[in-house]
Amino acid sequence: MLLEHNCAIEMRGITKRFGQVVANDSIDMRINRGEILALLGENGSGKTTLMNMLSGIYQPDEGEIYKDGERIFIRSPREAYGYGIGMIHQHYKLIEVFTAAQNIVLGLDDEKMDLRRTNEKVMEICSRYGFEVDPSRKVYDMSVSQKQTIEIIKVLYRGADILVLDEPTAVLTPQETQKLFKVLLNMKADGKAIVIITHKLHEVMEVSDKVAVLRKGKYIGTVNTSETDPQALTDMMVGHAVTLNIERPRYPEPKRKLVVENLTCVDNEGVRKLDRVSFEANTGEILGVAGISGSGQKELLEAITGLYPVKEGSIRFVRDDGSEAELVGMTPRRIRETGVGMAFVPEDRLGMGLVGSMGMTGNMMLRSWRNGRGAFLRKKEPEDLANGIWKELDVVTPSITYPVRRLSGGNVQKVLVGREIAGNPQVLMTAYAVRGLDINTSYTIYNLLTEQKMKGVAVLYVGEDLDVLIELADRILVLCGGQVAGCVDARSVTKEEIGLMMTQFNAKGAE
Amino acid sequence: MTTIITLITAAVTFGTVLMYGTLGEILTEKSGNLNLGVEGIMYMGGAFGLAGAFYYEKAAGAAVSGPLAIIIAIAAAFAAGMAASAIYSFITVTLRANQNVTGLALSIFGTGIGQFVGEFMRVSEGGYVALSNDLKGVFSAQVFPKFLVDIPVIGSILFSHTIFFYLAIAVAVLMYLFLAKTRYGMYLTAVGESPSTSDAAGINITKYKYLATVIGGGISAIGGMVYIMTTAGCVWNHEGLSGVGWLAVALVIFCMWRPLNAIWGSVLFGAMMIMYLRVSIPFIPTEIYKILPYIVTVIVLILTSMRNSRDRQPPASLGLNYFREER
């Protein structure tokens, strides 16, 4: 019974639902002391949700949590601290204008406020685990990795012996990552139970003792890191292909429609979001774009639509007569005026796509307001269009003037896609078009996209569900860390191959 | 020399009014609540403060006690300010309505209530509401002994003011100590900087926002009362009070949300506001003088944003409501 003795936390049958979506489906898991457990899974596989239930942010709908064999109920982050559980979130929760020490003691009522003693205690924790930190420094003067260190110390200061780190290396440089791993190993040697949530395989292999894999909210299994390899983990992570039966007709004669060459984009902080990306999109083809979230998908679509500044490279639109139009440097309005028919269904439907407080008619007009006569709007056409979409796509809404904000996610998406398609685009770009939608609406969207494709439209489909990409798209472009990891034929590729392309490239980049 | 001294004493008199308004608003804004209703709150403080003292004198008759009248006036104004800010807190913190809209509505509401109470007293008392001359004297009496006041120059600059000025300084110092030295002051700052962080740390956001806003409103309201009872001569005078609340809001920015800055800042603003009465330059209309404080505020804003000092910034969540489940 040595195993029982080591077990710090046991989760049994944990289920969490958000509306219709099951984020965690009866998960059983153990977290042992003196061990680093890597919680591995794709985006949306429920890793963070599961750990949030441990840290008191969510409550499980079903299931039980045991600490040292005793059943516990964690209702708030504060109670989680009481049980010695501390979570370091992806977005740090620190007060910028406070010093490190002030941040560390924030909320500790029962202790006398004595910053000098706090500093001493912080220094003691630092020397024990190998942190380097100046307690009297203000947080706004700190680098990202120093802020992370403060978060970890904050948790340790409260006496946590079970630490959960949500994607701790996402924002760190390779050197900082190594430092963090050293600290984690020190804490492990000190008998603490550590969980790191991640989707980077090489880090899993490097630092963890055990790997627990989640896929689509389900617990797949736990393996010892020493007895596995990246290929086996990828298989567990993406799973066997599921047949979805999405219709995929072939378009008779595809032609080049959009040519992207050496596209490089840099964000405000100087990070390369896109690095020499080149590909072609053809008419009558759905080009799937796969990648771990944040690999440059959003920037790619926004650069093509003229919303994201391009540093280098070229984006050319091929007209029907074979002539090409350069799109880099043009505003979205100029692009439309040059007769380039592009439609964009953004990820953020109610932020970038639609105006939530306006009805369907008003939202239709966003595309056609310039057609008015003088100062007055012409409402007739948008109204007809709204009525058409309402009927054809079965949008559930009391009227076409009802604010779209109050519609369900699926109906919002139908309104948005309907509007974008109505303009008869030649290039249609969608970002996470079925995120949060139920099965039926998802199929409606798939059918609409295929319909467009058969009309000769070049469709770009950024998606996260590999099963869908493999069955819906004709070709799949895989992005990894802003670079093209490959462009493959969707009809012959396997899910495991794509999974590996999505993750392995990262490993190369970091070394 | 005498001109400068009279200018300073007059600036302090008007600055005292501003100081209460500003200090109250600093406390409120530290919690992340941008209460634009200061104007209305100060109106209510003026009207209710006057009413408190007036009806007390009426009830007590000849047995009226000066100090008690002052305490009643302060208490009445404070209560009125608290009530107005409680409405604001309920609407913004509990119901999570837009802070700007609510604050502006409170401004209009408060000036209306102030006017109503002032006029109601006038009509019901048959024409003229004023305290007896003796009591008026108590409100504008100098607190320090005569020999201190009589010290040349320094005497009239430092010791010739009413009790309200010294009380305001005490409030400013106490507020500074509270914010800089105590745990609860640190928590309040944390709430105004990042409610979600504070929430995760187990701080009761709602409690801190309510308390800071309600007490801040009470302090602001005292300013209105001080104006009516000193400068306006214990008579309801809505014209003089108009715009003071807005000036206090500007002064909060000028002071960079620091209570100690409010002491000299409000005297400076007071000086700018009354300069047209004392230092008149031909051909320059008085309105130009009156916009001086706002111009100075704008310049301060520009300078601080150019210096880009991370310490001299508004509370990071100022004007934003907090809703835990929104992420």
C-alpha cells in the first residue's frame, strides 16, 4: 500500500458541464506527492477546467475529491489554500503597483502585517527552492518569468504542498524554462505534489514523472514518462479517427485564387507571430488550417483581410482572368473597393463580426451601408437579406430586429456566416466556425462551406478539431509557432501525423 | 504683501471646500469607483448641513450650543453624502450599471435634492433661512488663540482659519496613513487596481467598494456644508456651489490620487478660483481665470503621461465594474 500513502489528491468521477457542453466527463485521477504529473491534452480537452475545480474556481457537477483519503469540498480559491492546493494561472493575478512582498501577503488576514518579516520568510522560500527574487521590487518592473516566480512563491507562502501550474512555459524563454524546471525538481524533492498543464510534448518528456492524458473532456489514462515516447503520447492525445460522415465532393477544376508568400508578421512586443508563411489557396477547395491555438492562425487571417500589419511578404489575389492583385498594405475597405471578394467569419463573433445590440437587419447593413442614398439608409435590401437568412438557415429569433446578442451561439454564427456568404465572396475565411455550437448547427455550417466550395469559392477553415479538418477540408495547412509545419492532403493524412506536426515542430524551435 | 496674504487666506477658505470634495473622491476612486456625482453630493451636503444647523437652532432656542451645532451640521451633511453614495454603490456595484452614467445622474439628482431642500426651507420658514448671527460667528470663528493669529504674516497664513480647514488636514493625513500604512488601506488599493486579483486573494470586493464609496461620499458632502456655512454666510446659495464638485473631480486627477497632495492642491486651486476677485488684470475676462484650474489639470495629465511613471497612475480598474463570473 505504498501507493496509497503517496497519494495527495484523488479525484473520482468528476464531471463538469457548461450548458450543453461536457467539459469533463467522469474523470478519475490521482496526484501523488514527490511527483511531477503532466496533464496533457489538446486545446479544449478540459485540462484547465479540471484543475480549476481543484483550485476552487469551479465546482464539479458530479464526482468526489479526496485529500489524503478524506473527502473535501473546495468552494473558493481561499478554501483551496486551506487544503494546501495552490494554482498558478496562465494569466497572473498580481497588483502591478505593489511590491512582490505586498502581493505575496495580499489577503492574509490572520497574519500581522509586517513587511520586514514577510521579506525574511520570502527570502527563506527563495533559498530553499532556488528562486531569485527581490521582495521589495515593484511588480511592474519585473519580467514575465519574475512575475511567475512571485505567483509560485505566493502559493508556497500560503503553505501549499500541491501545486498546479497552467501552461507555465507558454510565455517563458528556453533559458527561463530551464530555470523553472530546476525549481520544480527542487520542490518535487521536497515532497510536494506538482501538476503541470501543457501540450508541449518535449517538456513533458523532460520534466515529468507521470503523464495523464485528457481528450475531449475524457480521461484517457496515465502512463509513466519513462515508459512512453512522444509518438505514443500523441496517439493518446488525438485518439483514433472518428468518422463524421461529412460530405466532401470534389470540385472539377481547381485554380489558384490566393497566393501567400513569405508572410511575416511581428506583434507589438516584437514577437514573430508569423514567420515566412507561404501557401496557395485554390478555388473549389477547403483549405484547413490546423495548429495549437496561438500558432499564428488569427494573425494569418487578419493579415489577409488587411487588419494585421504585415512586416514582409506578399499576399496576392488571383482574378478570374489570371491577373493578380497585391493585398499587402491595403485597408479592408480598399481591398473591397478593388473588387476582391473576400469574406471573413472571425473567431470573436460578437466582437469583430456582429454588433450585439443591433438586430439582424442592422448587422446586414454593416456590409452595405455605403450603398445608401445621400445621408439616408436604404433598409429594403438588408431587410430582405435578413429575412432570407432567417428562413433559409432557420435562425431562431423572434424577429429580424431582435438584438443578436440575445441569440444562442449557433444562431449568432448562422447570422454571421449567412451575411458573409450573401456577398458572393471568392475567398471565404472562417476562424473556429463551429466552436461552441451543437452537432446539428455544426453540420449546417459544414454544409454551407461545402456548398460555397462547390460554387468555386476558395475556403480557408481554421479549426481545432482534427477529425473535422480531416473530413471537411481538401488540404490541411499545419502551423506551428508561426511557421508552416507542412501542407498535406486531407484525404490521405492521418490524425496522428497532423498531431505530431502540430507539436513536434515546437520542440525543434525551443532547442 | 497684504494683498498676497489676503489672497492666501481667501484661497484657503475656498480650498477647504475643495479639499473635502477631493479627499472624499480620492477614497471613492481608490476602490475603483469613479463617482462623478460629487457635484450633487456636495449640493446635498450643503443643503442638509444648513438644515441640520438651522432646525437645531430653532429647536434649542436660546440654549443653542455652538460646538453641537457644528457637529450636527457635519453629521447631517455626512449622512446626506452617505445616502447619495449608497444609491450610487447599489446601482454600480450590486446592479453593475455603467459608472459614468450613474455618476452623472447622481449629479443631476443631488443638485435637484439640494435645491429642493434649500427652497423648501425658505418657503416653509417664510422667506429667509439663516442662522442667528451668533451661530454664524461660531462657524467662521478662528480656532487658534489670538496671539498666534497676530504673529505677522505667518499668523494669518497658518492660524487664522476656521476649524473646518484643520479638520480637513487631519482627514487628509489620516487617509494617507490609512492608505499607505495599514493592511486595509493596502487591500482597498488592491481592490481598485485589480478586483479579480483581490477576489482570488479572498478580499471582499463588494464590502470595500461600498464602504469606500459611502464614506468618501460623506466626506465630499462636508465640503458643500462648509461652503454654505462659511463662504456663503449660512444662507442657501446654490450659485456659489455650482461647479465645485466638478473642480474636485479634476483636483483628484491633479493630486494623482494622493491625499497629502490634496492639501496644497486644493489651496492652489482655491487661489486660482478666487484670483479674479483679488488680482484683476484689465481686458482679461473673469471666465479665463475660472478655467485656469482645468487647464492646469490638463497640463498635469499631459506631464504625468509623458513621464510615464507607473506609480502615478489612476487605479487600474477605475470606472470598471467587477463581475466574478465574467472572464
